[in-house]
Amino acid sequence: MKRIYVVAGEMSGDAHAAGLLRELSTMHADLEIFGAGGPEMYEVSGGKINNWVEDAAVMGVIEVLKRYGWFKEQFEKMMTEIKTVQPDVLLLVDYPGFNLRFAKSVKEALPQVRQVYYISPQVWAWNKKRIPKMVELLDEMLCLFPFEQPIFQDAGLKTTHVGHPLVDELAQERCEGKRIENLIGLFPGSREREIAKLFPMMIETAARLRTWRHDLVFSVPAATPKLAITMRKMIAEANASDWITLTNGGSHKLMQTAACGIIASGTATLEAATFGLPYCLVYKMAWTTYFLGRMLVKIKYIGLVNILAGEKVVEEFIQADACAQEVGDWVRDLLSNDQKREELMKRLSEVSEKLGDPGTHRRAAERVSDWLNR
């Protein structure tokens, strides 16, 4: 009997971890899965995973501090559980603010447990000082991008580049059909804070664009049923129900049918690039968090596509620039310029090729399996 304890704190991490766990279960028929994650991990584990992502997906220093008591309670519950479970391997999936602290506590309480980190924290962007501590705590790092491997490996941490799981996950989501020239996709994110900060601006942007072209329609996929309730209320209050359609999920289909998109910074921007959707990136956070971040972040762009390309491919609207006038002008310009739109789609295709070859879930599962067998 092999046991693994997995911790993911966001929807994207839940999807990536679930793919790995499915592959791992084919290698170890007797595998027991415990931990905390989302609906996909819950299903793979047979109900042994705590489905907490809707509450756990909080970003920003101020936002986390407001919920410190809740996170402390979850941390203590998980420490109690992992001591009872006594897993062979602890698999930490992204979510560094919580997971690196959890790794430290587990190392002290259960030094025999092997620790593998999947989807390396972007410390190369904001806090390289954490790398030596990660070398002490972890047995192996599984990274998604080729440029990440030497950063951790040179510091003394066993590191394997497995590729990006989106290549596997999105291959199954492709659908046939043409883009609808008057359809614009709105993707405000999968966290409550993102919805509160970004969706009102997106609704206002849509209203402005409708004064320019009355035929434009908009669609917004809700990441969870809970968020759908909040978003539906916001649409109704703006009297926008006639031209903004809300769906439960369906973001990948929308990325393949919309003429362009407005997308919150995060994994969705890579998904859109893979599907060839021309889009702009928008991002807002508490000003205190933003200023602290600017002091720490050492890179020019925040969008993953731009970071991968090493240059600006996608327009980024951050903080005050993420307003209806700026974003609306960009959408209007893009829809009015076929050449510009085609060039953006071409560049997105080129960047998405850097995500690697299919088989990421399998490659990552093989590395975890190796630790389970030791």
C-alpha cells in the first residue's frame, strides 16, 4: 500500500494535480490519495481529498492577512491529518505562500516523508532568496518551463523539466468551428477578489463597446457555481443581461469561438494563447499588495506569454490602466484592424509551442512514482 498526500490551493493546480494523480494511479493500483485540493482531485481520490479551493484561492498580502485565522485553522488540521496518514510522499502543487510553510512543518514533524514540488513557484521573478530554503526542504522540483530547471538545479535541488500540463489538458478540449466575429469573451478569473476587482470594469467596457457596435455580444464563463451567483447579480444590476451571457464553465469553448478576449492574469492567459484567442491581459489588486509586489518582482512583465516570449506580445493593463476606456479602446482597435489581429494570433501560436510536448502528466507521475518506490 502506497500513500501520497497532495496540496493544491487553486483551480489550475487542482486540474494539473488531478492529471498527474490519474497517471500515478495506473502505476500503483494500491495507491491511497489524501490531502487538499479541488473537485477534480476529490474525484480522483475517491472522496479522500478535502475540496477547499474555492475558499483557499486568495491572492495578495492584505487579502491573506484578512483570513489569517481560517488559514491557520486549515494548516493545523492538515498537519494533524498528515501525521495520521504517514504518507510515503508529500506532493506540493504550486501555491507557494501556503505550501512552503507546510513543507517546513512536515519536514520537522515527519522527516522520513519525501517531498516533491510540482509546478515550481516563480521565485525567479520575486524572491530568489527562498531557493536555498527550498533546497533544504525538498527532494525534487518538477518545473514546467525549460528556463526554470537550471535556476533550481544550480542551487543544488534535484530538478526535472516535465513540460506544461496544459498541452495534455487542452488537447482534449479542442473543437471544430469558426470564430464568431461579434462575440467577445470576458474572463475575470477564478477568485472572488478577482471578480470583485475586474468584472465591473469588464461590464463597463462591454457597455462602452456596445455604443460603438450595437451588434457586439459578450460571454463570461463562471469558474464555479458560487462565483456564478455573484456574477449573475452583477450583470443584472448593470442591466446587461440582454448582451452578456453567463455560463457555468465553458471557458475553453469560448476561447475557441470568440473574436477576442479580455482575460485576468493567470493560467487562463496561457490557455487562450494555446487556443489562438487574441486577447489583452488585465490585473488589479490592493494597492498595498501591488506596491509590495513591485518592490520584489524583478521582471518586466507579469503575463506568462510575455515572460516566455521575452518581449511584449500581449498588451497588459495593470491597476489604474485596467479601466473601461483603456481596455475598450484596445478591443475596438483590434476588431478594426484585421492585420493586427492576425499578427497577434500568429505570435500567440509561436509562444504556445514553447510549452513543450504532450505527455507532461505521465512524465511528472513517473518522477513521483520513483519516490514512492524508494
